[in-house]
Amino acid sequence: MSKSVREKLIQALAAGQFVSGQDIADELSVSRAAVANQVKVLQEMGLDIFRVRGKGYQLATPLVLLDKTSICHALEALSVTNHVEVHTLIDSTNDYLLRKLPNQVEPGQVCIAEYQSQGRGRRGRQWISPFGSHLYLSYYHYLADGMSSAMGLSLLTALAISDAIKALYEVQVQLKWPNDVYLDGVKLAGILIDLEGQATGACHSVIGIGLNLCMPEQAGHEISQPWTDLQRHLSHSSEIQIDRNQLAVAIIIALNRRLAQQERLGTESMLSDWFEQDLFLNQNVKIMTGDNVQHGMCRGVNAQGALLFEQHGQVKPVYGGEVSLRADDVDN
């Protein structure tokens, strides 16, 4: 019942008008106190809600919610057939699709959410997911040739995000191996690839994307690393407001295209695109695995999705997993 109260409040508040807590309580046959409690939960999720005695609750600014109908109509107009689900509240978009394996999901199926209570980043880290502020999108991709064919998924996904942002906003991002998108040298988006299956048999993959669009101040304080969001890079030059429905469509289309390109021509066909946007190409870097730190030079990536790491004049491939890549000001 608490989830239904929250969802009802969200729908009612989105337009930016005052909403009577008593009216919501009466409609759902719950107590007035139950409604007040769920308002507090929504505030903790990142919604800026205030109360005026005698008027009710109101959002500080109106909220344009994700709209499945709008997304699906836009895709259909382009003859794109991805099955799309839109959720108001979810634990994790990746976990949702993983739970539907193997028989309740179809290739290209997409899950998008307004809020994730258990959003995941790489290496088990929490992905801060304030309500209605960013884009949390997961995409199911079937790997008929097994896990070996998953090589390069992070690279092509980063390129797809770049394709969509460039097409809509004429903003050029940078790509950071193995799974990040940066803007002006600061993290804008993260990618999480989940795999399920056998190394030698058919395999399932879920491609997760978390893209910062308009970070609430409170949520920003909870993030331990430098970050940016897309809106601040648009507002200084124009009055463009990000349409999350439009952006979701653009990312789905870009992912479809990049996955088709990989299947047809291989990941190597995208390497030149990656090199043009590689954040650390030909720069001093350090790679960290646990307490082990190695210093060297980034020479880009290869067709298997590995970092090309030069050390003492020799270039070797470094694969993902628990490896982190950072800039390094040490002379090598």
C-alpha cells in the first residue's frame, strides 16, 4: 500500500499544483498520517516538496514524468520495435531485467525508471538515483555466441550515449575506459554490464546506463567522486530543457545501431570513433587493482574492449573487472 500511496502522490504532484493530503488519503482509504509519511519518503528520494497549511503539498518546480506512450509512439514512428517498460519506483533496472531471464524478456527490451532504490554501479558501488532527475535505463541483449561476444559492449554503449547526446544537444563528451562517459573531464554517466550464462554457450547481457541530467543539491552531496550533469552544460548557452522521453528514444536508437554495427562489422569498426573521444589517449595514467598501482601510458583500446597500456616501451592489453584507470602526473 505504501508504494501505491507514493505513486499516487507523484502523479498528483507532477503538475506543480497544490495537492490535498486528505483527498489522497480518502481516495486510497488510508490515514492522513500515512500520506504524510510517504511525502517524507519522497523527499528522501530527492523530490523538493513543501507544505502550506490549508492548501496541501506542492513540488517546488513541476516535474515532467517519463511517459511510456510518448516513448513508444516516437519509436514506432521510426519503425523501431524495442519493447519498453517505464517504472515509477524500482529497485534496479538491471536487476529487474535479470529477474525476467530467460523466458520473460525479448532481445532489445528496455526498462526505464524514475527512481532506483538499489541502483548499482561498477564493483558493487551504489548508484545514487534521485527521483525524476536523471535517466536510468537498462537494455537486454542476447549473445548467441556466448560471453566472448560480450567483449566491447561497454565501449559501444559509451559511443551510443555519445551519439545520442551529440545528435540532440550538439555536446561532445569524452569516453573513459572501461565504462564511463565524461564531460569537460568530469563523470557524466556510468555503464554497468551484467552477464548471465555459460562461457561457451548462449549468454544473456543486460546493459545498464545511469546518465546525470539535473542533479539535486542533496543527492550531489552523497556522491564521493567528482561529477557533472548535462543540464548545466546546456543552460549557459541556451534555454534548452532536457526532455527525458526524447533522450531515452535517442539512446535506444543509438544502442540498436551500435549493436547492429558490432554484429555486422565487429567492435574494431568503432575504434576510430573511440579514439576521437578517448579521455586519456596518449596521456600518463595509472591503473589500480586493489592495492597494486602501475604507472604507464594510455594507448587507447583494442577490439576486445581492453585498455592498451604502455609501460617501459611495451604495450599490453588490460581487461576490465576490478581495474580502475586514473590520470597520472608522474613522468614515465
